[in-house]
Amino acid sequence: MSAAVDRNAVLHALHKRNTNLRKWSESEGYGYRNASNVLRGTSRAHFGQGLEIAQKLNKIVEEESA
């Protein structure tokens, strides 16, 4: 699974769930800054918390597109 995150797809999927990145990250127990860095590509998300965030965001996109 690729750690790359499609920013627009993630924001659209979160909007469909009536939430935003800040609310999602807080509800998942992550800091907003870390989630934002993953979404913007500042964090390469190869390991650790960045990878977990990327995987969960990609899962949200897959669920919304299905």
C-alpha cells in the first residue's frame, strides 16, 4: 500500500462525513499538525505515526469511493 495521500480526495471524503481534518485527527488521537503534514506531503509517511495517518486517510477515501 502506498503512503501517498491524494489531498483533494481526502478533503472531499472528510467533507462527505461532515467533518474536517482537525476534527478527524483529534478524534483519532493524532495531532492536527502531523495529519496536516501527511496531507500536504511534508511528511513522507514511510514509518511511524505518519504512516498510520496516511493509511487511515487512504482507507477513508476507499470507503467513500466504493
